[in-house]
Amino acid sequence: MLCALLTLVAAARADEPVRVGLFEMPPYYSQDGEGHPTGELIDTLNRVMAELGYRWQGQFMPVPQALQGIVQGELDLLMIIRHPLVEGKAQYARSPMGSMALMAFHRDTRPDIDRIQQLRGQRVAILRGYGYGGMLNQLLDPGNGLQITIADDHLDAFRRLDTDAVDYVLDYRKPGWRTIEQLKPAGIIGNLLNEKPIYFVVSNRAAQERRLLADLERASAALQLP
């Protein structure tokens, strides 16, 4: 009888929405004007959950709270890069579900770069609201010699590049190329500065955590992520 009761409890918990921790990290995830989750990873998460027939519920919070929540079981799922505070304390999927690829876009007449330090003395547009993977303070530090312009959105940034108001635009790969396709500026190229894989991470304390992780991996493979 005890086994039957435990089975019923597990089934009831499995029918509950997957609790997903989120934090402001555009363009990957952020909140729209009505407070709803939006962004590239949200689109991917919706595809995966639809493939599995799962429901999910997102909660925005500071990054330290999200990391603590996945370890302590207050959250079921995160979508993050590998992090030392989570490694060994939660379960990473075997393969990435996305990637974080930061690019430096510029005219083909300007030098290629492969690291932020090479932007010293250059006029650089960054996107309002972006944290740049924790590098925002570095970018804004006057001691680093960057002439920073804060663009309102992707179109604003690339229009400034197209009119030579800035020398470089720092943007992520997908939204950057998408904006170039829309604006069609001449002679704009992009250099990859860094790229980090993003994984589904399941709490060890999630309901049926092994099944959840296996299902996420199965759906990711079926959808050919990333």
C-alpha cells in the first residue's frame, strides 16, 4: 500500500508544471512589457515542452537565487552555461540546447578582432539592457579606453554602424545577423569573440528528475538542438 501511495504522489507531482528559473539575459530570455518570458531560449524551451507535452512555469530572479534554487530543489530546471556553483550538485544534459555567441560586427574595411581588449580606442555600440555575460562593467570602465554608445535596440545599433557613427557593434550572433538581413547594410561582417554552450540543468530534487532529464535530452535530439 505504501508503494502504491508513493506512486500516486510521484504521478501527481509529475503532472505539475516544471518550475523554470529565469533571469534577465536578453536576447536569450527577458520579460516583455506584460512581464511574460520572451527570448531565444524561451522559444526553444516552448518547442521542447510542446514536443514532450509538458507544462512549465517561469520565475524571474537574480542569478545567485536561481543557482541556489536549482541546488536546493526550489526550481526544477535552468538553462545555463556550466557553472562551478552548480556542477556536481544538479544534473546537466549531455548535449547543449543552445549557445551564447558574442560577435563584434564592423565594416570590412576595419580590422578583425577576436577579443574585447582589441576594441581599445574604438567607438563601440552596445545594446541597452544587455549584461554581456557579466562583461558590462568591463565595457563601461573608462580605464579600458572604449568609446561606448548605448543603442536603444538592434536596428539602432546597426544604423549607427551603417552611418559610421560607431566602428563596432557588440551583439549576439542570431539577433545580429537577423538585423543585418533586415537592414541590409553594405560590407558588414562579424567576428566571433566568444561562444559558450548552454545546457538544460535539472535539480536533483525535481519530481522524477531522471525521467525529466531523459525526456529533455530525447526532445532536444528529436528537434536537433541546438
